[in-house]
Amino acid sequence: MSISKVLLISCYELGHQPFSLASPLKFMSDEGILVDSVDLAVEDINNYYDQIQSSLLIFVSVRMHNALRQGVRLSQKIRTINDRVHLCFYGDYAGLNAEYLLSDSHADSIISGEFEISMVELARLILNEAYDYKSPPEGVSTSCVKSEPVLQRMPFLVPERQGLPDYSNYARFRDEHGKLHLAGSTETTRGCKYECLHCPVTSVYHGRFFVIPEDVVLSDIRNQVEKGVSHISFTDPDFLNGPSHAIKIVRLLNYEFPEITFDFTARISHLLKYEDLLIEMKNSGCAFVVSALELLNDDILQLLDKGHTRLDIERTTKMFQEIDLVWRPSLLPFTPWTSIDDFLDLVDFVGSNDLINNIDPVQFSLRLLIPPNSVLYDSYSHSSWMGNLDAANFTYIWHHSDLRMERLWSEINDLVRESQKLDSSYYDTFIKIEKLAYELAGKDMSFSKFVTQHRPIPAGLTESWFC
Ligand code: SF4
């Protein structure tokens, strides 16, 4: 069997079979470029020694912060096996951290935004020995050429999933009865039309988004259903950026596969605005919706440009209860502006609204990341709490002025890690988080608005991270 000269590696894609492999694989194969791929989330890189050794070009997908950490470790390993290979990092986090990745020799080139066509061009030049790092293809940054993220609409193709690890390797969908099902994923749009300050999508797409044609989306779903998948996660940054597109896809999906369930992510303002669509989606197989609640303090929500208020969060909570649809809020409790009372307010809200089982405990430990080259850094670079760039950890360091918040963050991190090791319930972990927060605040827990959880564990994926 001949070994390809191009290797695509995905580090981690939130428990899903990587779209960031499947999509460029199709673009490459249509151009006749022979490519191997490996998903490090479920495969052992040591089984790919020969491919690494004989590759001329290796692409490493880093679409999120955790993936970038792994990608950097991986690049060191790759360099020891093959010091002539061209290493290209692609994905939003590659673009944000381009200077560090290029200057520290982790990468020879970087692509962000709509990456597929630039990847094909780069592969073609390298395979034809025509690549010049001083004049790379459009959208490719090198140590001497800085390219902007690619933000041109491209001809979307049905992702090539044939050679990827099968779905039994990935996160399952757990229904409301606790039964596990094979889960697949796809995207119906890319980018986002909003510009929330802390969101990495903002720093790359700057309010632009691209719609993937419905026949491409449906074909991708069809291919996955044929492989046994019975649940689809729509992994768009915001599924409701194009509401008519979203509902059209849902109707087509439900018409062809009435038994398939699905989930999606959307911002709170969209959920409130499109309540009628939400009801139709629930009746068409929507099993749960993820949405970034973040925290409840209106001033901080405004600073982050979230486009929702505490009142909106209360209305959304009520709306999901009335529709009887599962809401899985994601959180951002630790920011330089969050007070310990804000944190208590958040746990009280979660406890008193029967949301404990809807929120993975790891969400209570999330801390604001400030990537280099982000809009967030540009906006607050002169603030007293802003520290130096920790380039190797891909974030600016910041310290809270209230040391109790730093301690709370660190202790919740330990607590959540321990709970995951012991496989503790969300409920038990939540109680410990609540107790810790009240103790550090020096307040009596009898003021807690905690109510006993009365709903069963809601439907979700068997993966803690979903943002
Ligand atoms: S947080 Fe959500 S709505 Fe805001 S910019 Fe990011 S993806 Fe868009």
C-alpha cells in the first residue's frame, strides 16, 4: 500500500468525528491529492509513525483551545520523527496564535477562516516542489507573510467521512431514559453574524457567516445515518443565524428521517425571538438546545456584548419549561468583573430553577480566556487586571482583584476534576460547589435558594465540553 505524502491530523473536536478532517479530505480527493488522516482524540499517533516519516506536508487542525495545546505537543514529536516536513496549523485558534506558532517553529504556516481551498493550494505547491514561503497561497501565513483569515464564500462540498474512525469511538447521545445512541454531527453555517467580545469566532469572522447549501448538509447527514447514527449535533456557532435555512434543514431532516433526533447551539436572543421555530423543532426531533447563559450580571453581559440580559435569561428558562424542551446552558462565571456575590447569584439561580442536571459541573469552573490578537484583548489591553501574554498557554494572564475569586476558581477546578474521577453526580458536585462558594463569601448557606431537583437527568451528549 502506498503511503500519502500529505497527512491531516485532528487533535480534538468536542467528542465529534472531526468535520475539520472530513471537509478538507473531500476538497483534496477531488483535486487528486492522496491524503491520510488521523484523529488523535480516538487514535494513537504512534500507529502513524511511517506516515509522519514519509510526509512532505502535515496539516494539524486546532479549532479550539484544548486542541491547540495538544497540537503544539504533537508538533514537537513530529519534528523529531521528520525534520523536513512542512507543518501547517489550521483553524480559528491557529490564526489567533499565529505569531507564537510560527516564531517558535511549531508551525511553518497557518490558515484560519474558511480553510479548505488554501489547504489544497498549499498541498499542490508543496507536492509540486513549487512552494515559496515568501509568497505563499492566499490565506496562508508564514514567518514572513501575514495573511488575514480567509473570509470568502467557497463552493461547499459534502464532507468525506469514509476513512474516518467509526461513530462508536465518539461521544454518544444519551436520551431522557439514559439509553445511549451513536451520534454524528454536521455544520449548516460557518462563522457568526454577532460579535460577542469574548468569542474567538468574533476575532476571526468579525460578524460574517456563510450558509452551507441544504443539499450538502442533507447528504452529509444521510451518509452518517447510513453508518448507524441516530442523532445529529448541528455544530454551527449559532444554528439560528439563518433561521429560515435552519428550519428548512430541520423540515427536510424530519421528512426523510423522522426517527432521528438532533441538538443545536443558539444565542439566547435568538431563542426568544424564534420561539415558534423552537416549538416546531421540538416536535421535529430536537432533543436539547445549548445556549451561552454565561452569568447573570447585566453590566458584565453588556461588557461582553452578549445581546441578552438577566431578564432574558429568566424568560428563556421559563420558555424551555413551558415548551418542555431541554435547555443546556453554558457558563462563564470567572471574569475580571465577576464578584463573589455574582457567583452566589448564579448558583442560586441554577439551584432554584431546577437546572442542576442541565449544566455539566465543569461549566462552573470556566474562566475568561484572552487570546492574543483577540478583540477582547484590544478592548481591555490597558486595564489594571490585564497581565502579560502567556504565549505558550495561548492567553493573556489576568488576575481578579478579589483573592477569594482566585481561590474559588482554583478550588472548583480541583473539585470538578476529582468529581469526574469519582464519577460523582452533577447534583452532588453542585452541592459541593455551592458550599465552597458560600464558605468563601462568608455567608450562611441557609440563604441559598436551592430546591431539590425533581426532573430526571435530561438528554445530552456523553461529553462535558460543548463550547
Ligand atoms: S458567542 Fe455565539 S453569538 Fe456570540 S459571536 Fe460567538 S458564536 Fe456568535
